[in-house]
Amino acid sequence: MKRSELARMIDHTLLKPEATPADFEALGREAAQLGTYSVCVSPSALPLSVPEGVHVATVCGFPSGAVKPQIKAAEAAQAVSDGAEEVDMVINVGAAKAGNYAQVEDEIAQVRAAIPAAVLKVIIESAALTDEQIVAVCEAAVAAGADFVKTSTGFHPAGGASEHAVALIAQTVAGKAGVKASGGIRTAEAAQKMVAAGATRLGLSASAKILQEMAD
């Protein structure tokens, strides 16, 4: 891939709890310089002024996903009101592990209903799930109207994105939703492997380093 092609797939991400308003402003400027699709920031950073052409994404129920669905829906609605165009919500991973897929679908549907005009990405923490669980939560996400299924928060001790998980997600959603690979992607080689496995969006905090490794 060309550097510019990969850049347009990147959500340039800063979700560190200690990030300051100045850090978020710098992130927006860097995103414009790199040519990334968006910035992904904590909801407390909103509203965020970014250069023209840079989209704004945020997170919801982050990073544990272990809050009530109505809280996630309210958080997502507030974020969109504050200028977010895309929301990456974390599912209730415990519900998925327990096989309560109807509960997972319901909470996604509640967030979807709260932000009908925004892009909704559903973070499933794929490294913490079995293949069977990954397939089931992907099916729930598609049924609930998600625009993307996303591998990971990058904060879970089980790990981040893997080529296997990305390929399984892509196979399961079968073009009915996008696939976002996120968590632990730190080299251009790793990023391109995720794309080859089926990722249509990448969540990266090391965007500058990764793009510097690539040819124009």
C-alpha cells in the first residue's frame, strides 16, 4: 500500500487518561499533516476543533464496557452533541463471555438508537473471546445496526488485534459492516497485515511512526 492510502484508513488515537487539552489539539494538527481519516479522543476532550478534512471520533463505555446500556447510550448521545461524528462503544464483555448475546445486541441497539446519524463502531475485545464468541457478537452487532466491528480497546490485558481475529470478524460480517483493527499495532508491517486480513479501518496511536516506515 501507499502511505497515503493507509493514512486514510487510520483513526489517529489518543486515549491516555493523562492527555491534556494541548495534547488533543496537537493530535488534530498531526492528523492533518499525516493525512489520517480521523482523530479518536476521549469524550471529555469534546468539543474538539480540528483542521478541515479531519473527522472526530470518540469512545463510549470505555475501556471496560461494564456500565449500563442506558449510560452508554446517554454518553454516546452527549458525545455526538459535542461534535463527535463516530462513536466506538465497548460491549459488555462479561455478557459475551457468558453467552448472553441477546443482551449484547440489545445494548448495541440502544446506543444505535441514541445516535442514528453517527457512525457506530462496536469494540468486542476479541482477544478475550473464543472464536465462537467472536462470531456471535459480530452477528449481534450487525443485527443491531453497527457500522463497524472493532477488535480491541488496546487496554485489555488479554491483548489487542490479531490477524486471525480480524479475518474472522471480516468473514462473519461479510461486508455488512466495516472491520476496525486496533490495539498493539505498532509497525507498518503489522498495519498492512491487518488490512490484508480484512481491516477497513485502523485505530493507531503510533500513526506517525508507522507512516514514516512506508513509501509514498
